[in-house]
Amino acid sequence: MNNVQKEYAKLARKYDEKWHFYVEATLQETLKRIEFHSGERLLDIGCGTGALLAVIEKRYPDTILAGVDPTREMLDIAGRRLSKKVHIEQSWAESLPFETETFDVIVFCSVFHYIRAPLIALKEVIRVLKPAGRVVITDWCDDYITCQICDLFLRVFNKAHFKTYRKKEFYQLLSSSGLDDIEIDGYKVNWFWGMMTATACKNASALIHE
């Protein structure tokens, strides 16, 4: 069990209650930027307790949903919250247990600052996305001074945390992975949490290296 799994195994039972405001605010900002079409397949990477998937399942019942998370204790809660139609599985973003070109939409919500091999994770996203598939990523934004301070603090004192990004830096990361049509919105959900949501599409000419 690594540091991320250890932290969230302890947090799992109280996570939704403790972080209710933050989860709800970031969830709504993420949903604003997801374009849904009937019968599409969506994957939530780092789905945690299934909060985002639960809302999508209720609002868009014909969407085919899946979620992955590395922490079994979080997935246990998601399994109780979601219907049996939602496929959830224990997995890391860098090694997704799905066939090539499976999903129309892939979402990360408040997960990316934990990912230690972001380019590998994004290449995996491109692999499992269908042609012209869409990506939506919501995470902390290092353009805000509060997030810069939080990032520095967590790098020293929290072994699970890895890195937060500025919008320009994140744009370059997404572009270098082979994603296209990238747009990034920065915003605050309260005085402290500076966030960004990036949207992008799979570049039809991007090469997939098996």
C-alpha cells in the first residue's frame, strides 16, 4: 500500500462529510464542462467514493459509466452508492484496465496533483479514448497564491501529494501528450481553493505506443 492508498484508506469513511463543500463545488464546476451525448461511455479516474458518478448516473441514466481508484476503501463506499450498472475497479491512472478506444469521455476531478507520472497517465487516457474523445480535468491551480502555499506545505509534510500546476504549465503538459483543442478555465470556489478545469480532445493523428 503506497502513500495515497494509506491516506485515503484512513479518510474513506469520513471523506464525504469532511470535504462536502469542496467536493460539491468542484463536482458542479466539472459537470458544467462535460458535454454529454446519449449512450456514451464515461470513465471517472480517481472516482473515490463515487460522488461524481452518482450525479451523472442520476442526471444521464443512459450514459455507460465506469470508475477507477487505487484505494479499495473508497471504492467500497462507491459500490454502495452506485447501481450495479456502474463498473468500478481498483486501478492507477498510469495503467488502466480497459481496451483501446473504449470511452467517449474521461474525467479527473481533484486527482491530478497525486499523479507521479502525468505524461504516462495522459498517454493511457489517449489510448482508451475513442477517436475525438473528450477529456475533462479539474484540479488545484498554482496560479493562485493560496494553492502555491498549500503545494509547498504538502510537498514537505504529505507524502501522498505530488504537484500542482499553473495553467500555462498544464496546457503544455496536455499538448505534449497528444491532446488537442485544449481550453483551461481558472476560478475560485471560495477564498482558499483556487481551481482550474481543462477540457481537451483526442488528437486523431496522435500515435498510440503499445
